[in-house]
Amino acid sequence: MDIHLVDGTYELFRHYYALPSARDEDGREVAAVRGVLASVLGIISGGATHIAVATDHVIESFRNGLWPGYKTGAGIEPELLAQFPLLEDALSSAGIVVWPMVEFEADDALAAAALAAARDTRVERVIICTPDKDLAQCVRGTRIVQLNRRTRVTLDEQGVVQKFGVSPTSIPDYLALVGDAADGYPGLPGWGAKSSAAVLAKFVHLESIPMDCREWRVNATNASALADTLCRERDRALLFRTLATLRTDIALFEDVQQLRWKGPTPAFTALAARLDAALTETRRPVSRRSLSAPILGSATRR
């Protein structure tokens, strides 16, 4: 069996900005929820049997206590944030396993679930559905892969190496050096993607990088300056790696069969009808996907 693990936070953001506004009978913005729900049900219609969605029930996590600049909910449009609880309710009523994360992040849930599922010999492949580069650290051979559903590009371990220049195990170290603007930490000055990849491709982890750049023997521009920066800011680099390292010690399920989709719950009919009846406006331009097909039909068609 294949296990599909979906980044619900990414999907909600993507659909919020891709779809025109739609409001239900109470005037509540629901377009992004409709989009994500139809999209996830589309994965099932395409043949997926075991699926779960992780969301950031709150944007902040334990990482905010480690680095003051780490991402928060500040600046996110209220009508987008307000759709998280509705999305979780909609997916649950559709019979889909949902993990709303509070202390940890959705990415942590995806990482923990991928590792746990891959331990099961009945599982042929774990497919992590997100373009988030953090999740590249979870890729293992061709057994755990990362799928960007928008571009339809799947990365196995060799694909990660081709894209980033380092193996999945070095991704947290790589992000510590280059930074991650989306998550709110800057990396180290001067350490770009090419120099970071060149050094880590040889030394794998930050601790293994020699202080003396003459020992590197890699193609890195301004190696002396990079070494000085790393020596001076090594503690900060290690902190950034902690931020980038996804937690896999979260218990989410006991058996992969708990992730099997068995159809919508009785509550889904009313909720889907409410979403289908929402009035579409023209606040945002439509792109990529149309919601011309009713949600209710997506959930019942197999």
C-alpha cells in the first residue's frame, strides 16, 4: 500500500491565494476550505487508500521559544487563519484523518508519520505531499518520497541530491547555513546555496566541517571568509539546525490501517452542501483549479 501524507497548511495557503472568494450563508469566507477539500478528495478519487492531513492549528510552535524571529501568525490575513478550524472539521467529516498541531508544526507531524509508516513492511511507499524544502530531510531512497502536487514533481533521495546538492540527512545543516526566510531565520552571512552544498556534500554535518578552510578542498568561493563566519557563529548555526530539524518522536497512530479512508461520516452531507452553496465573488483571480465539480460528488465517487 501507499501512504499519502498531505501538508494541509500549505494547501490552505495555496488555495486561498489561487481561488476567488466564496462566502457561505453566514458570510464566512470558505473558498480555500472548499479548494483543499476537493483537492484531497481528488487524491482519493485518483486511487489513494491511506491518507492523512496535518495542519498548523496554531501557527506558533515550540520553535518560537528558541528563536525570537521564528514565524508567527502576524501578518496572515484573518480570513485565511479563520479557515483552519473549518478545514479540520471538513476533512474529519469527510472521513479523512487530520492532525491539528499545536505544540509542534504540521511539518513535524508529516515527518513523524512518514517515519512510522515506513517501518511497516506492508507499506510500499510513503508520499509526502508538500513542496516545503524542510520535508526533503525525510526522503529515504524511493520508499519515502516528496511530491509537489502543483508541479507534479516527485523527489526521491537522488532527486533531493540533484535539487539541493546534498543528501536528505544534510538538509537541516544546509538550511542552517542558507537560512529559511519562510520560517524566519537568516542562516549565516555569505553562505549561499552553492557554497553550502559544496561543503556539506563532503562533510555532511556542521560539526564535521574543519575550522581551517585549507582542509576543505572543495569548490567554494571566499572559503576563508566562510570559515571565519562559521567559526564565529557556529552556535547560531547549530540553533538554526535545531529549528530546521523536524521532530519524529510524535505518536500519531498505532497502525497504518488507521489511515485507511472508509468514506465520509454522516455529518459530511450537510457540511458539503453548505460549502457547495457558498457564493463565489471576484476578490481574487482564479488560477490553476476550478471548483466546478460539487464537493459532495467528489466524496462519494469511487
